[in-house]
Amino acid sequence: MEPPDFEAMNFTVEPAVAAYPLCEQWRDGSEGSVFHLANILLVLGFMGGSGLYGLLYLFTFLTLGFFCSVLWAWSDTCTMDSFLWSFALFGVCLGQVLYVAYMLRGASFEKELQELYNCMFKKLGVSLTHFGKIVACCDGDIHAIEKDHCFAIEGKTPIDKLSVLLSGRIRVTVNGEFLHYIYPFQFLDSPEWDSLRPSEEGVFQVTLRADNPCRFVAWRRKKLYLLFAKHRYIAKIFGLVVRNDIAEKLYSLNEQAFDRAGHHYDLRLPSYCHIPGTELEKTDVLLQVPIQSGRSV
């Protein structure tokens, strides 16, 4: 049996038609460059941080990235869906940029209040928005004290506010005896504030006198408690900074407490806190050993 003559049969195989056109090569025109630029801007945008400035950075780059995507999709009539989505996202990000810029403009403060934010609240992660509520509670007013004028007089001045010194120096005395100084960005009346409940009233047990011209910001007691009731986060922040300020004042007093032998009294020792003054003088020698152990705590 002879083999079939395939050449005579003249079979032709037609190539199968692809269901979708194949991309043979990337375009060399500007469309490809715009596409790459769009994705680079999107990557940079998603590297933004938190806070208002971080949001401004993020949405600015996202706006630019989606705008480049709009230009790329517009150049090809077959990418209408991509164009519409990119345009919608571009509009959303642009709106966010305008909103954050407005928030930043509204969160601008005077120089002294900005320094107060940087020194006391920024390191705790308090946003400018929350700080704006704190400033609004005191109406943004900054008060002044002339040299040798008193902020409070022991036994007379009522405790009706919470104040922070912005500039100058305040001398604290009790019965004419010097206790310590109050420096900028420290509370003027943190012990008095913490010693009373919201419904209680009291007067200062110390005298606060200005050593030089001073400026301070003050929050009225009742108004500040209303702010705490609305914003628990702000209440926790104030509780933290007030107690930290009290601790610093206690340790400044500790540096000035000496016995007859020249040793420091440690305010953390029960022997110092609970022994009456007459008995304390009699036990100077006995206190030397526990004081040394207490200083190593």
C-alpha cells in the first residue's frame, strides 16, 4: 500500500484567531510615561504619615497620581471605565486636600500658644484639632503679671482656675518661707487643682509672686470640667500633665530638704512624711541610714 501524497492533498492550516488582541510591545509614546508617573505618585502618596500634615501630604500625592491616571486613560478611547474611575477618585482626593488645608488654616495659634503646644501637648500625641478645643476653652486669652505682683495670696485667693506659665518666673512661698520657683510651661496651681473635687471650693495655701514680668494662660474651673465631660480624651491628657507637674514640684522640694548633718531628706520615706516636726529633729542621727537606702530607690 502506497503512502498518501500529502503534497497533492494541499492541506492548509489557518492560524486560530485570538479571542483578544495581544499586546506585542509597550507604547513608546507619552501615554506609557504618564502611566508610570501616575503609579509613582500613588506610591509616594501612600507613604504619608498621620496628623493633619500627614493627611495633606497623602492626599496631595494621591490627587496628582489620579490626575495623571485621568490623562493616561483619556488618551485611549478603549479605557473609558478607567477614565471615569480615575476622575472620580481625583475629585475625592482633591476635596480632601482642600478640607485638610482649611483645617490647618483654622488650627493656627499665637506664637506663645504654639510654643505651649510644642512643649506640653505635641509630645503626648495631641492633635492640633484637640488643642484647638483646649485653646477655645480659655478663649485664647493670655494674661500678664507685673513684677512683684501676686498671682495668688495664701488663705485669700480662691481656687477657681487652672493656669500655665508661658514666660517669666514665679516665686512660691508659704508663711514668708521660700519653697520653689515656677518656670515657663509649668502649671501655676496644679496642686490646688488636684486637691479639690469638681464640686468643692478652696483657697490657696501658698503665695505666688512674680519675680519678673510674666504671662500665663488660664482655664476657668467650671468651663474646663464641661470640656472634660464632652471629651474624655482631653480629660485624660490634662490628668497626665497635671500629675506630672505635681511630681516635678515635689522633687524640687526634695532637693531643698536637709537634716542637720547635711543629708537630703527623701520625701518618699514614711519617716519623713509621718513623724511630727519635734520628733523629727530628735531622730536626725537615726534617719541617716534609711535616707541613704531611700535615695537608691
